[in-house]
Amino acid sequence: MQAHVEYETAKRHYAPVDCPGHADYVKIEMDRKGFETWKNMSSKERQSYVVQAKIVNDVYYERLLRESEDQMCSCVDEEADSAEVGKFDK
């Protein structure tokens, strides 16, 4: 996750629900304004968002790795079913 996304998420405001035809346009404009604000921030102002983005990335990759390891470790025990083979074929 990029740090500017953390910043924009914290600062994002959405259009009121009562303007259904314009909600997407307003979100796009607000995202542009948020990114412009991000570009104009000093690195010191950005630092907390950069740290938060790193934390989110680390947690994501840790869970992804754990899920991958769990899938690799889950083996099918075919011998457990071997006693049942043929019993229900009749």
C-alpha cells in the first residue's frame, strides 16, 4: 500500500447520497485534491502515513505467507479413506 493512500483514506470525504449521478465525479475530484495535497506535503508531514502504510503492508504479507504455508501443509490423508473403498459401490 502506498503511503499517499493512507493519507487520502484518513482525509477522504464522500459526496452526499442524495446526488446519485454525481457521486463518482465528486470522489474522483476529491482524490485528485488529496493527491495534490500529498505531493505538496513535506516528508516530515508524510512520515506518519508512510509508517502506517508499512505496517499495513507488513501485516498483509505476513497473513499472505501464513495462508500460503497453511495451504502447503494441508495434505490429504488418502489412507484414512482406504478402508471405505468399495463398500458403497454396490
